[in-house]
Amino acid sequence: MDPNVLERLRDALRADQLDTSPSALDLHARGESWDAVHPPAIVAYPESTEDVRRVMALAHETRTPVTPVAVNSSLGGHTVPVSGGISLDLTRMDRILEIVAEDFLAVVQPAVTYPRLNEALRATGLFFPVDPGAEASLGGMASTNASGTLAVRYGVTRDLLLGLEVVTPTGQVIRTGGRAPKSSSGYALTQLFCGAEGTLGVITELTVRLVPRPEAIMGARAAFADVRSCVGYVTDVIQSGLPVARCELLDAAAIGAIRQHLGLELPDLPTVFLEFHGDDASVRSASELALDLAAEHAASEASRATDPEALSALWRARHQAYYAMVAVNPGLANVITDVAVPVSRLAEVIEGSLAAAERTGAPTYLIGHVGDGNFHLTLFFPVDDAAARARVEAAYDEMVGLALAAGGTCTGEHGVGLRKLPYVRAEHGDGVDVMWAIKDALDPGGIMNPGKKLPARGG
Ligand SMILES: Cc1cc2nc3c(=O)[nH]c(=O)nc-3n(C[C@H](O)[C@H](O)[C@H](O)COP(=O)(O)OP(=O)(O)OC[C@H]3O[C@@H](n4cnc5c(N)ncnc54)[C@H](O)[C@@H]3O)c2cc1C
């Protein structure tokens, strides 16, 4: 980086807000489930919107790349600063600014994590219902349009954003949306910045919707001889209109990793985990119907779960599933698919994807938010084995191809990052040219998280 830019950054922020130590650069050179590393030239830790504005104004003037990062749990190279420049680490902007229970909203800085917001909401009877597995930040979740196990009932992050404060790539501070429950005013900028993966600006404040905690919760699980039967069951459960709040599928390999690493007793079979939210009567009758349907689909085992402690332990384990798979495959790299398809096409796409994975010989684990047609296959391979990597990459292409052919998407929730760049044009066609026009209008210098989200022009 130009020493002159470094000098001017030192004028813009305090000394303890800048770090060029090898450990800081190394830490900010890598992401989860992406084994190529690239360090930034410097890490900057803004503490306020004004800090971010100063950094962005300088970066714009000097054409310096900026890569925002928060918890760094995104899967696919989103935060790796492939063009060097500034890694803008937002973790110090972590204050909950306001909770307005009577309007069902909260205002937070971007590094507030969703578990911390929910802890602060405990006494209000409200909660923020998006729960990706990692303890992600709300700014990161807005930037990837994250979802999680509860999206089938409460929606994804985009559905729960009322407004944002954003510092644009040219250093302008803007507000999008507001506090009204609905609005038809202007273009939908809140929704545009949501899912932009830090390529259109830096989110410095979020106004999020909250929802009431359910009066009653009941769980059910059903294990089947094979994955196809699980998916047939899920399709029926969803199409029957039950008040499903969670609907997750884990295959026997994923359950094995959880048993081995987390010591949770679960059947050694592909299993569907359900949760119902509502009042006492509705969750009871929904879970009864779910068990009846399980019997009709010849479940090997089906049971109801009413104990809140046991349910929490189960979902904690589900959230730890990725780390369990990594722990039982020490030293191996991995890739994770994230396709989402219409629920009616789920069975054929999962089957085709499992067949493609099996041909690679790689250890493979299936986990799915199948209630909304989204599933992940995680494939492991030795980092230095080029042939194994090539086999896994080819299978990945095939799996995404199956999802797109079924009317699906290459990424249901993780976002594009670097991993899904090859599929964006196939999914969106000439829509990519419109995306580039938006990118160019907002970021004329091309400095915001370059190399991510959109394939190279014409690519
Ligand atoms: C074990 C595990 C389980 C997971 N489960 C799920 C899941 O169920 N559902 C799901 O959706 N995801 C899941 N993820 C992925 C990840 O948690 C989400 O993508 C999450 O939204 C990332 O948040 P973060 O704070 O870690 O963001 P980071 O990884 O730090 O950043 C993510 C992206 O947002 C940008 N960014 C971050 N903060 C800002 C900001 N303030 N302004 C502008 N851009 C910003 C970054 O540049 C990057 O492109 C999982 C990850 C792990 C490790």
C-alpha cells in the first residue's frame, strides 16, 4: 500500500485503531471453508460511523480496496481481501442502541451478534428469529441475507430489516428505510444493501424487526431408512400446512459426527427434526399429525420432544454440526454447497447431489434447512491433493447445475463470496449486467470488497 495512504489513515484514526502486525494481517487473510489466503495491507478498527466515513472517503480518493469483516463466519471467501488494501474490522461497533418493544424493533450497531441481542431482549417477550449456526453479527447477517433453522416460519434477514445506516463507497452517510412497519417510498435501498456482501457500502447501523416469543413450543423427530424417505416426509409435512417453525434434515454421516464430537444420543439413521410454534393446543395437534405422517411414511422411529432443555440441547448441537464435521476430519479442507430449490424438486436434487458426491470418494455430510428447500453437502479432501480437489470441484459444479435446472439458486443463504462466482451468470443471465450497473453507480472506483459477489464483467 502507498505509504502516503498509510500516513493519512494514521491521521484519520487513533494508533490503537490500526494494526499492521503479522498476526493481525494473518488473522484477516483467511475465511471459513476457504483455504486460499490473502492478507490485507492494514487492519482498521472503526468505532463509529464517523470513523467509517473517514476511512471510506480516504479509500475512495486513493482508490484503496476495502473489505468489511465482522465475526468472519461466512463460508466461501467473502472476507478474504484478495486485492489487499484495508480490512475494515467492525467488531468494535457492537452497541445495542435502542430496544423499542412497543414497536417490535431494535436499533443496533453492526457487530452486535444475534445471540447477544436475544439475551438483551429476554425480559421483553420478543426475539430476533434469524439464527445462522455461528454467532454471527447482524451487520454480517444483513450483508449475506443470512437465514437459519427458523426461516421457514419467520423469514430471512431481509424480511426483518426495517432500515439501515450505510456509509457508501464514496464516503457519504445515508439512511435507508425507517421505523414504520411498511413503506412504499423510494427505491428499496434497505433490501439492496442486504445481501450485497460488503460490495456496495458499509452498514453502520441496523433497525431490525422483532417477533413475539411463541407461547408454546413442541418438537418431533422422525428417522427413516434412507434420505429419499426423509424428503418425501418433509414434502408432506410442509404441504399439509402445519405451523412448522423448524424443519431440518441430517443424514446418518452428519448425525454420526454430532454423536462422536458432541456426545448427543441420536438414532444412527437419516432423521428429520421438526419444531412447532404456537399455542398449547396448536403445537400439540401439529406434532400429533407429524407423528401420524411419519407412520404413513414408514418411519423407523418417531417421537415427540416437549422438554425445553432437551430441545435447546438439540438445536445447540445442530448449530455445532459444522464444527463437529471439521473435528472428525482433522487437517482436511472442505467445500459446502448451499443450493435451494422448490420443495417439490428437493428429493431429486438431493439424490442427484448425493450420487455426484459419492463418485468423488470424499467424506460427505448432508444437512438441510429442508423446510425451505435449502440443503448443504459438505465434502472433505486433503488440502494438497490436487486430483481430489478437482473431483470435488467437478461434483460441486454438477450439484449446482442440478439445482439451477430445477429452478433453484446456487446459494440459499451463505451468499456468493468467491465460491459461487462461476454460477452467478448461469443463474441470473443478463441480470448480471444490471447488477454491474448498480455496482458501478455506487462504487465507481471498484474499491468495495473487490472480486466478490459478481463474476468478472462479461464472465
Ligand atoms: C458453523 C456455521 C454455521 C453457519 N450456519 C449458517 C446458517 O444456518 N445460515 C446462514 O445464513 N449462514 C450460516 N453460516 C454462515 C455465516 O454465519 C453467515 O454468512 C453470517 O451471516 C456471517 O456473519 P459474520 O458476522 O460472520 O460476517 P462476516 O463473515 O464477517 O462477513 C460476511 C460478509 O458481509 C460483509 N460484511 C460484514 N459486516 C459488514 C458490514 N457491517 N457492512 C457491510 N458489509 C459487511 C463482509 O465483507 C462479507 O462479505 C454458518 C457459518 C458457520 C461457521
